[in-house]
Amino acid sequence: MTDSSINEFNASQTEKPSSPAQQTWKMFRSNHAAMAGLVLLFCILLISLLGPVFYSVGPTEMVWMPLTPPGASEYLLGTDYLGRDIFAGLINGGRITITIGASAAILTVVIGVTIGALAGYYGGWVDNLLMRVTEFFQVLPNLLLAMVVVMLFSATLTNIAIAIGIVSWTSTARLTRAEFLRLRNMDYVRAEKSIGAKNRRIIWSVILPNAAPPLIVSAALSIGTAILFEAGLAFLGLSDPNNMSWGRMIGDNRPYILDSWWGVTFPGIAIFLTVLAISLVGDGLNDALNPKLRKR
């Protein structure tokens, strides 16, 4: 062997193997669309969180003449029908919209994973009962049910997030159930049962971590779905009157869309870009966390 071959052999022997997290990040980083979505999402979050610090105009403050078009005043994106700054609404509304989306997604995952895990692990009558409940919620019109919940308990940010969460968990439950049905008979699960491990430990500490990759992807995509849901409720007038959100901006300016397109267009673009970024990140996570798709 030559000296160069010996050096390459020694380097290969001393090189540490990559951890699963490093492999996942490497796969995700190689997906250019996912990285673009991550950068876009980071910029949106940064503007939503730090924007009010550098731009002190309040989203509900009447600052100029109503229905001023973009570029016609010192307010870059114009004003709405009440003379409120559109740009200030976008900055402050982003924080509210993303908070609602994330909160609703968390509730969706908690309900869906709990029901799907119990149904998939125990099977039998437990599975039948929980799946009938899931099918009951699945056949109901989601938007109509969310509207009923919001109208019954008032349109606050908390109630809107809860309403979106309790109508959006069915797909997560079915995905979790499918993963548990696939994994519950694996050798490592049988080994845990043979040593007397409790069902609670097997469900939450043994099977769930192995079923996590598709659930993480589902949770990420649930945020985008919840943001669109909030926009739909606000478009119908079911938004929190005390807080500005992108959906509320669209709902408030909807009657004036023919005279002032900017009041609806700019928050609509913000929602589109945010949901697009989340979808790209979710698709990248799906490829990075699923070994079967890594060669795609």
C-alpha cells in the first residue's frame, strides 16, 4: 500500500460516525427547497417578533387618511378603511397568527396522538370505539364546527386556537394509529412486554419515539393548516376584536376590496408565504426523517 492509501485508510478508521441528528440535518440541508422554506420562515418569525421593536406604530392606531394606497404617504403599504397602517398590521398580526397556528397544532397533536396511540396499541373494542369517535369528527364540516365553538364561547385567541385544534386532530389520530399498528409487534416491543414493562411505558417511551418522524412532519404541516383555518374564520367575521391578525385584516378589509385592494392583498401574501414556507420545511423533514425517501 502507498503512503496516501495508508493515510486514507487511517482517516476512515478514525472518523467518527455521524449521529442520527447529524444525518437528518445533512439530508435536510441537501434539500434546497426545504432550506429556502426554512430561511423564509425564519425571516417571517424574525420580523413578527422584532418588528414592533423597530416600528413603533400600533396596528389599531389611526395614523392617516383611510384607504390611502401604497406609496402615497409615509406609510409604505398604505392604510385601511379606518386609516390604520397596513405595514404595522402585518408586523403585529404575524405574531398573533403564528401563535394561533402553533397553539392549535399543539392541541391537534396532543389529541390525535393520544387517541391514535391508544387505538393502535390496544386494538379490539378500544380501537373500534376510538375510531368511531374519530370518524364522527371526520364527517362533520370542520369549518362549521369551529364556527359553532367560537360563537358559543366568544371569539378570543384561546377559543379560536381550541376550536381549530378540536376539529383538526383526526388525520393525526389515524396516522398515529397506523404507526402503532405497525410497531406494536416489533421485537423490541415484545422484549419490553416479556420483562414486565407496563403498557404506559411501552406506549409513551418505547413505541412513540419510534413513531415520531411522520408525526413531526404532520405537526409541522398542522401549523400551516391552522393558519389557513384562522384566516377562514376571520374572513367570516369570527376573529378576536382585541388583537390584530392577518386573518382579521382580510376580514375587516373584505368589503373594500374593490376600492382598496392592498388591505386584503398584503395580508393574503403574508399568509401564502408563511404556509408555503411551512409546507417546504415539512416536505424536507419528511424526506430527512424517512429512510425510504432519502435516496429520492
